Amino acid sequence: MNAHVNADAPPGTAAWAPGRTDAGAAVRRPRPGLWILTAVVVVIAARMAYGVITNPTVEWAVVGRYLTFPTVLHGLAMTLELTVLAMVLGTAGGVVLALLRMSRTPVLRVPADAYVWFFRGTPVLVQLILWYNLSIFIPKISIAVPFGPELASWQTNDLITPFVASLLGLALSEAAYMCEIVRGGLLSVPRGQSEAAQTLGLSRTRIFSHIVLPQAMRSIVPPTGNQVINMLKGTSLVSVIAMSDLLYSVQAVYNQNYKTIPLLVVACIWYLAVTSVLYLGQTWVERRFGRGHRP
């Protein structure tokens, strides 16, 4: 060992001589391979960005003109509305389904299991098309007394509009995914904490709302943020049933002026802008729920 003690060192300072070999004196070695890899990545990214910016088919003047075009903004508003409503309904349904799946009563658990199995096992696009064409399968929706008279009825086409079909397809599918996220978060809380709270005489409602749920939120929030972002992008699927979301509105414009690439760039810019805002919001919420629990 080449370390030497410095007897003249003042109190409170390190007593090791300059030749010490402790971990604190370790010198980071240069890593030329990392610098080379970084340079290659930067060059490739710059080349790709330059190719996109200078590509004449993009027509940035057209992009700037249609970025705030009324039809495009209307489609953006519809996309945001569908995202918010579908996530609210899907999250509420997911919480209910998670509690049912955690129940020990088969009559409650089995239907919830079947729901999650079906809606997670079929593509959202197929569900949207099925809801939109529901009138072929069920021409009339009615409310009646079981084995008795009919109280009220409506034509399915009058009830299942493109907006309703879009909302049903997105929200019902999202509920199945949120169910697993919520259930996983609740199961991540040690059962011993609930048992300890029960010995103190707390009700099951207070245990859930004051002990289990706050801890589970640290596991629920991050994947929920990802689901919101995925939902925003997933709303583009409703364009296949003639729902005037952002993508459908952009398609309607370029079908008239044949500026396909510039209008698709407009859609990408808006999607990236909104998802960036959602990502910042997700980061803030994660930090808020993670206060005091970081290693």
C-alpha cells in the first residue's frame, strides 16, 4: 500500500499524503470510445434533421399556413376532448374493475376477468369499427321489463353517432388497461400495513383512502401518464369511422389541395407539442408523489 500519513495535516482535514490510493482519489480515465460514439450519433441526427428541413416536399411555408388553419384546430380540439373523456371514463372504470378483480367473490371477480380478457385481447381499431356498425347487429336499443312490456326504444343509428362510437371504443378498452395498472399499484402495498391499521380500529374505507391508495399512487401514476400519452396518439384511429379528429381533419384538407406531406407534418407538430406538455405534467406529478421516498 503506497498511502502515507501526513502528520502535519490540520485537524478535520484528510490525513492522507498525495500518493494515497483510497477511492476518493480515483481519477476518471478518458474514454475515447464514448466520445467517438457521441460524435457519430450527433452527426447522424444532424444529417437527418438537415435532410428533413431542406427537403422541398415538406414545403414549410405551407406547413406554417395550415398550422393554425380552422379545420386543423377543430380537429385538434376534438382530439383533446376525446383524450380527456376517454381517460376519465377509462380510469373510473379501471378502478372499479380492479376492485372487482381483487374480490374473493367469484360472481364479482369472474365478470371482471372476462371483461379484461376481451378488451385487452381485441384491437382498439376492431372495437371502434364494431361500435360504429352496431346497428347491423342490434337495429334497435330498448328498455323493457324482463319478459314484459317495452318502456322505451331508440334506433341504434340515432344513439351511436361517430363521437359516441369513438368514445365507447377508446374508453372501454382503456378501462381494461387501467384495471391492471390500478390493481398492480394496490398489490404493491404490503398487506401488513393494512393489517396493522385494522388492529388500530380503522375502518376499511379509511385504510384504503389514507394508507393503501397514497402509497399505491407512486406505482399507478407513471404508467397512467404513459396511458394518457398513448390515448392522445390512439385517438387517430377514430379517423377510420369518419370522426373529425386531428388526423381526419388533416386528411380532409390534403384531399382537397393535395399537399399530403406538409399536412402530415402539421399533424406531427401538433401531436409532438401536446405530448411534450403531457410529458412535463407527468414528470411533475411523479416528483410530487415521490417526495420523501427517493433512495
